[in-house]
Amino acid sequence: MKTTNQFFAAILCMLLLFSTTIISAQEAEPVAKFISATTMHWNMNNEDFEMDAWKSLEKEYLEKVTNKNEYLIASSFFLHQMTPDNTELIHVRVYGSWEDIEKAANRDAELEKEAWPDKAERDAFMKKQQAYYSRQHSDELYSVLPLVKHVPKSNTKDLICYVRKTHFAYPDNPKAGEFKDIMTERFNVLVKNNPLIIGYYSHRHAWGSDGTEMMESFFVDSLADLDKMFDSYPELMKKAWPDEAVRKEKGEIFNKYFTGVHGDFVYKQVKELTK
């Protein structure tokens, strides 16, 4: 337990040390602290399923409810591209505090009543909306980590989102600041100035099924660019650390904080359904 506490204390230090940088970079914009990721599934028995009709319904909800919810920093849908389940889609919502999670849900209910004052009309819309989804879903909450490369606000197209889920290991007697330093170095070398990576976000478990989970999301223009991103890593590391012995040492430091087990998932973000 002591080792576990020390490890997460290191992550906490990482958050605190970078908090002022994030606030400065985003100026007066709200700072994301938590995200909810709801894994939903298409209703495969819906014989009237039409993708354009679904988008139209969710866009109406986005404009009348989500965009007006002051407790939601961001929201988006992600559709299956390469995952184990072709029926899944992920609904992600971003919050500025833990308290805002409940406030946002309550505000949704208020805005729904404002958008459709007539209960019969409101119920009819919700029924039509929910007809696209099965009853099966799962929810995860993640804390937002400070290493971020924001997707430009000028982006107007659907992006490919590659999600990598890794699992923390708990090394004995971790060095103070070592985890923060190696994560920052790798971000600066592989992500920050990599033109193939349009956006990058990292998160760790806050509430859900796996307390060891860390999730990274890489936004790229296409599946071809995703392949190029992976291909770019060896040369970027050689450029940053020309000495092979140094590269090996960096890899060993990084690897001791993770189990070596990871999962890969590829989605497409629906830009027109994004706040």
C-alpha cells in the first residue's frame, strides 16, 4: 500500500507542477479535470436505422441542450473503426470539476424541458432518440492528466482517434519526479511537435472497473497518418537521444511504471456532434 501511495503521489505532483502551465496556455478557458466515457451500443433490432437520421437527432439535442449546458466543457461521439465490437460507440463528456458531473446531468434535464416544453413532444423526441441504442452500456470516469495537445478549434472534419490503454505498475521505491520527467520527455519528443498528431489527451482512472488504467487519445487525420505516426517514433527518438545507451535507459525507466500490457482501439470522432 505504501508503494502504491508513493506512486500516485508522484502522479499528483505531476498534476500540480503543470497546473499553472495549463491555465496560462488556455488563458480564461475552463480547465478540464474529469471526463466521462459512456460505451453505448447500437440497437441492432432498429429496422428504421439511418445514420443521417441519427446524426440529425443528436445534432438537435446538441444545439438545444448540450451546447447550452454551462457545466459541460466539451462533448463528442466516437464511432467504431477498429475495436472488438462493431456495435459500440463512445459518448465522451468533459467537466471542470467532480461536482460539475452531477450539475451537468441536472442541467440537461432543465434544458430538455426548455427545449420541448410539451411533455408529450419531449417524450416523443427522447423515445425516437433512444430507439437507436440498446439498453446495454458502461460508464468510466477518468482524471485528466496535464500533458495535452489540443485539437485546433479551426478543425472542421471528422478525425481518427487512436486510443491506447495501458496499466500502471508499482515499482519499489520510485524516484521523486522520475515518472513526471519521463512522461514529459516522451510527450515533447514524440507528440508535441509531431505534425501527424493533431491532438493528444491523456487520462487516468478515477472511477470504474480498472484502477490501474491509463488512457491516451491520439487524434490524426487518417488511418494512413496513424501508420505514419507509429513509423515516425524511432527516428524521433534517435534525433532526441542519439546515443543508443541513453535511448535504452529512457525505455527502461518508462517501462518500469507500466505492466507492458496494453489495448489498442480506433474510433472516428463525429465533428458535427462535438461541443
